[in-house]
Amino acid sequence: MVGKSLRVYLETTATYKKIRNYLDDNKMQAFTYQLKEDKEFNVVLHGMPADMSPQEIMDDLLVLGISPSYCHIMTNRKTHLPMPLFLVSLPSNEDNRNIYNISEVCSVKVTVEVLNKKPGPAQCYHCQGFFHNSRYCSKNPRCLKCLKPHMTMDCKKTLSEDPTCCNCQGKHPANFLGCLNNPLNKSPPVDRKKVQEERLAERKEMLAKLRKNSSPPEKPNSAPPKPTSVAPKPPTTTAPKSHSLLYSKALADSLPKKTKPLVKPPEEQKD
Ligand SMILES: [Zn+2]
Ligand SMILES: [Zn+2]
Ligand SMILES: [Zn+2]
């Protein structure tokens, strides 16, 4: 049991499939993780008119020897209006990799690009939860813009109305990267072991310097560095650059701008 939910770890693919089918057949609220063998890659088709049917695109790709598993129109993150861009998911195999060589789909000239991945963990379009894909989610739908249990496309909220996040009740859509309930902002994306190693290396370097100069240190401090001083430092590793910047920014935003005195002035305490 994890909190209010039950987590099941399965040993074989067969049992995974059985359980996934059972969940679907009984319309149970659950999500499952994607199997390694089901791993897919996503591309974006540019050049198609926004009113093109995703099914037609999938059918035409099949004729070209490419077997997509999913195709849907992409929407603008701010306006939620459809854009002339189609996201295509494809199982990872050699034939499907040929999609990068395609220049025409449904008699329309197209360019195929790798999808720019959003930083942070995967977020479900269906329930707005994290770390899973909407295609393996049978939980109740939750709206991106309001607290009602419906699909975002069925939402009656207009652009002039403030969105409400179903993950934190804040005034932003549920996919806002700065949402405090986004795991991206809950814990530093760099793993603890790495941080510890980096700190150890820093300390060793400092000690070596101290021995060299044999002058007393200004402040022998072993406490973790403040987030504000971390942000401008160039990262030693390339991978979590945007993550750490986003994290420190969100942290800085969440910190109170002004600190009020906690103790009342002594005059007020007299009489
Ligand atoms: Zn979900
Ligand atoms: Zn809604
Ligand atoms: Zn939120």
C-alpha cells in the first residue's frame, strides 16, 4: 500500500497484460507503466493543415510502410487551440525510423522532426497525474483547466477565466511546469548520490587549497549551498541543466519576498 493506493509489482509480461486487460474490462481506476518492449518514439509532422484527420495520416503512413500506434493534433499550450502540427507515436523499430525520410503524407509536403521533450516527468493527459502515459490510464478524467472531472476538450471554461490546477488548486493549468505539485519542483532532479559525490569533491578541493595556502578559511561551512548561489553556477554535467534552473527558479519564487519581524517591538509588549 502506498498512501491510499495499492501498488503491484509484476514479474512477467503475461501477468502485466492480464492485469491491464482486467483493469480495462472492469473499468477500474488505475494506471500502469509502459512495458519496455512497448517503448515508442514520438515525432512531429509539420506542414499538415490543422483540419486533417489523424486517422487519415495513420492510414497513409501504413501505406508507406510505417506503422504508427497513435496520432493526434497538437494544441497550443496557452490558448489550447489546435496547431497545424501532428504528434505521431511509433514503436521503436527500423521500419518506423524511416519516418524521418518521408517528405509527403496524404499528398501534402511535410517535414518530420523529433519531438522536443518537455522537461520533468511524463504527465498524463487523462488524469493529469505524473510518471505515466494517458494510454495506460483508466482513472477518472481530470481537466487541465478546472477542477471538474471531465476531459480538457469538454471544458466550458473560456480563455478569459483563470484556470485552476487540479493538482494544487493554484491559478494555472495542471501542466504548468512551475506547479508546486509537479515532481520537478518537489525534489531536486539530481540524485542524492551525485550531490554527495560533488560535495565530497568540493570539500577535497577546498582542503587541498587550504593546505597549499595554509591560511585559515573564512567560513568552514559544511552546510549545503543556498539555492540562489547554485543557479548561476555552470553545471558540471550537461543533462539536468534546465531542470536545476527550473527548480531553483521555482524555489526562489516560492520563497517569501519580504520577511516580517516575528517578535513584536518591546514598546507594544509593555502595558
Ligand atoms: Zn493518468
Ligand atoms: Zn474543465
Ligand atoms: Zn498546480
